[in-house]
Amino acid sequence: MSSTPKRQFALQGAAVILVLSIAWPYYGWQATALPWLETSLAIGGVALFFATISRQPWWWRVIHAGFMPLVWFTHSLAIDPNWFLFGAILLLLVFRGALSGQVPLYLSNKQTVGALADLLTERGPSRFLDLGAGLGSTTVPLADALPDSQFTGVENAPLTWLAGRLLSLGRPNIHWQWLDLWQTGLADYDVVYAFLSPAPMPRLWEKVKAEMRPGSLFVSNSFPVPGMTPDRIIDVACTPPRPLYCYQL
């Protein structure tokens, strides 16, 4: 089964329907209130079973097992609903990519930045594009280390874009854009870098092939392009491992 959000909602919904279709008639017949704690734990167990037999990744299994018990626990706290509204707005401002395109906020570490700096040094002055640039954890130190290259960061989450914009101030070789990665043209860049997730990689590769020029380089942090053999894999000395998959156009 695919791990897309719609299918995950369907899986969780199936667990809810199955448990409630058994619990409600039983407790209704007994004329007793439904024990919501036990019911939420049962739903979590059934959802975990469904996620396991459908071969979902381990993190989805954890989410399915804990989702309904956490709903019950949160409800028991009687939190003011305005806090949930505030949390939803904050999530949208910071994690818009995860909500709209299954692209979490990943920050490149210093070891990865060092490996990218070495790669760009080998190629000479370059035009570098970071798709999903987050807070600028890649573009800012690279721009400082390689003043002869030009760096563009693209980010579509408002709050992270603002933070990256502020951090990139005073660096004339950084161009910071508030833009969706799918609306970003790739033809003007020598190196395109992405640290996204497995979900968008097939579609992104089609965009890369259609737009990037011959001789340019696409680099994906941690997530290879499905079905494609990279021309080079750079093993970054960090924990957890963050290999750079390099594809020469």
C-alpha cells in the first residue's frame, strides 16, 4: 500500500469504523457508557495491525498506533480550542512543505555543507540552487565559503522563508526567493540541490530532466532517485548517514 496521506487516513478510518461497529452495539446493549480510553487503545491496536499487514514504513506504524490514544489524552486535558488554532497556524507557517507536499523541514548539517563546498570547488564558480532551502542552513555557509559562486534559496513556508531571508542579509551572492519548488525554473543553474523526502523524488527527477542543461548536476541529500543509478555518491561523515546522490545531466 502506498504511504500517501489519503491512504493513511483511510487506514486509520477503517480501524475506527471496525472498533466502533463492535463496541457501540455491545455497550449499547449493556446500557453502559462507552469506555473511551479502552476504545482508543483498541483503535490504535487495530490501526497498527492494518499498517503492519499493508507494509507501511515503521514511522507510519508508530503514528497509527498512537494517534487515537493521543486524541483521547488531549481531549482529557480540556485545552482551550484557541491553542489548537494557534498550533495549526504555526504548523502552516513553518511546515507548509510537509503539509502540502510531504516535504518535512530538514536542516543540512555542517558535514554536508563541507562536502558540498568541496564539490563546488571542484567545479569552479557555479550557480547553485537549493530547493526547499529552509532556514538557509546550506546556502548561507556556502555563500560565505565560496564568494565567487552565486546561490539561490527557494522556500515556500512563510516563517522559515523569513528566517532564511534575515540570515542571508549582507551576502550579495545569495538570492532568496519565496516560491514553490515546482514553480522554480532549473535551466539557469549549474548545480541543483534538494533535501526533501522520498515522496517527491520521481516527479522532481522528471522536472530535472526536462529543465536542467547538459553538463549541470543534480544533488539529492539522503534520498536517491528511484530507478536511477547516481553518477557519484558522496558519503558524508555524519550520524545518521546523509549520503549525497549526484546525477550528471
